[in-house]
Amino acid sequence: MTGLIIKTDSGFYYVEAADCVYECKARGIFRKMGISPCVGDKVTISPLGDDKAQIEEILPRKNSIIRPPLANLDRLFIISSVSEPMPSTLIIDKICAVAVSKEIEPVIVFTKSDLADCTELLEIYRKTGIRCFSYSTRSENDKQVLLSLIDGKVSAFTGNSGVGKSSLLNSLFPELSIATGEISKKLGRGKHTTRHSILYKVGGGYVADTPGFSTVDIERYEIIRKDDIAFCFPEFEDHLGECMFTGCSHVCEKGCAVIEAVKTGKIPVSRHNSYKQMYEEVKDIPEWKINKK
């Protein structure tokens, strides 16, 4: 049978297939091949009886992220508060770039818009072509917009503590019972207990278990090559290849079409600043280290 890994725990994989959930072990060949099944993987299994089975094959992934290990994501919701804590456009831009590089659609959601105006932030990201909007837990329309983006998709929510992610998830899916302080009753765990990846079937799609899934995880473990970073900023696309010199890094070169677009307001200044910082962070990293990642 073909199924979907919805949970991993202590070497066991829980696969949803044919309206059942099977507790599975993976074939030893996977370890020898240097690969490991992860939540979101589509797999073939052979039942062994009593709702137990063995994973025989991991089907090709369309994408994956390293930590937390998740595969085949359609959308990554990047949750950032407008205030308390203040938003960081650099962090938002880094996560967006990682998502684009993995062919995952980034969606930016600004919470706590009742505490501060987020008009400027929305204007920045609407210029990029990336979906973005403010969210109020009191707005039924906001709720329906998010649910429509989750419907039929495999998604994950990422955001640091304090941005209102738990409140947002509770408003969308009360059945998850994520309490204040990111302690989940359904999971039976708090901030400092062992964490396992889980996909919940909610809202017509699947949402990755999110308490503890922070932007730091993605920043630390996902590296984009310096020559690829520009392609992870969608608003750069129309200007790439139009620079005066080939091999332009789009950082400070004369005749750079990207820099000219920044000057004319087509590309937001903050986005280009983030690009430059990301480029500087990776430009001297040896290729073998990136490959190892």
C-alpha cells in the first residue's frame, strides 16, 4: 500500500494508509543508503498484521527541510508579530528565501495588528509577490482566508515564541488544544520535553506539529549557495540577467540592474539589505560544507 508518514517516534513511523494508521519500522537498507524516512514522506508499506507494517520504499520527495525533518511541504506559514516582539525583516526574508529555494510557497502572516500598524510591512512584501496579510483572531474573514490556504495542502507554521502562533493555531483548530506557553494537551508535552514531528489532518489538509518549530531551526540548518540567493527573491527575477557585467553579485557593482531597481523603488530597500547580508554570510563558506549540509 501507499501511505503518508504522519508521525515519527523513537524509531517507529506511523503511516496513514487506506483509512488506517500503521505502526511501521523501516527496512535496514535505508540506513545503509544514508537516508531516513521523515514526516511528510509518501511511502509504500507491506502490512504485517495488527496494524503493523514495514516501510518498503520512500517515494521521491518534491522537497524537504532538515530540522525539523519534514518532506513534501506545499506551504510554509511564517508568523511574525507586529509588536511585542518587534518583527525582523531579515529573519522573515531568510525564511522566505529558504522556502523558495525548496519550492515551498512562503506565506507571511503578521499577528498582533491591534497593537501596532503593519501597513508598511504589508507594502514591502506585497511588492515581492509573496502572499502576506495581517491576522486577527477576532476576524472570521481572516480565519477563512487562512483555512482556504491550508485546505488540500501540507503546511507548516514557523515563528518564534511570543509572536502569537499558538493563539492563531487555536483560533483555526481548537481541537489541537495548544495552550498558552506552547504546551499542547493533545501532545502531552511542554517546552522542555522530547519533541516528535507530527502531521495533523485539519481544515481539509495537513499541518505539521508546530510548538517548538522556530525560525532558528531553519536559519541554522538550511544554507543557500551564494549564486542561488538572488533567485530566492522573487522580485529580483525581472532584473537578473540585465546587469552591465556577467557574474554580478548584486551587492554593490556598477551597472547592476537589481540595485537600480532598488533605487527606483521596484525592490524594497529592506529586502535588498537582507539579500546583501545573506550573501555576505555564505560567500566564503566552502562548497564541501554546503554539500555536507
